[in-house]
Amino acid sequence: MARVTSKLQVTVPKAIAHQFAIKPGDEIDWVPAGDGIRVVKRVPAKRKTGGNVTAVRLRQFDQTTERQAVRNSSMGRRSPSDGDRGWTREELYRRGRTG
């Protein structure tokens, strides 16, 4: 049996949590069921990406990077991979130091 605390919190019994694979951080829904209450583990909604989220994000990143490269080339900017940036990392570390 579980008790309701003064903060209206309820502890899920260990046997029930184990049986239904409820872990800390999982969300549960409280559903009215006539004179009682039904507790249901919330299943995360699937994303509308239609596939592997990581693959979709990587593809979007590649597309964005390509668009930016086109913008930079139209503005006459060089990408860092073109060679000399006009400064070195060591110069940045020395900048502002005295002595």
C-alpha cells in the first residue's frame, strides 16, 4: 500500500515498478476510471521525422553547412579550410599578455 504525502506525492511500489519497467524520470498518467483511478505509464510520442532522429539531424546539419558555404562564397569570404586565416592560435594566447 502506498500513502499520499503532504505534497500529494505517491511512491510506486517496487514490485509494480519492476513489473511495468517504471524507472526514475519516467512519466505516468492518472486516468479517472469510474470510482477509481488508473495509473498508466506514458509512452513517449514518436517524432514526426519519419525515421532515425540522428540521421535526420545530421542531414539537416550538412544541408545548413552547405548553404552557409554558398553564402560565404558569394560574399567573397574564404572558408578556414582555404589555408591561412591571418592569425594563429598561439597569437591568440599571447594577445593581451604583458611580459
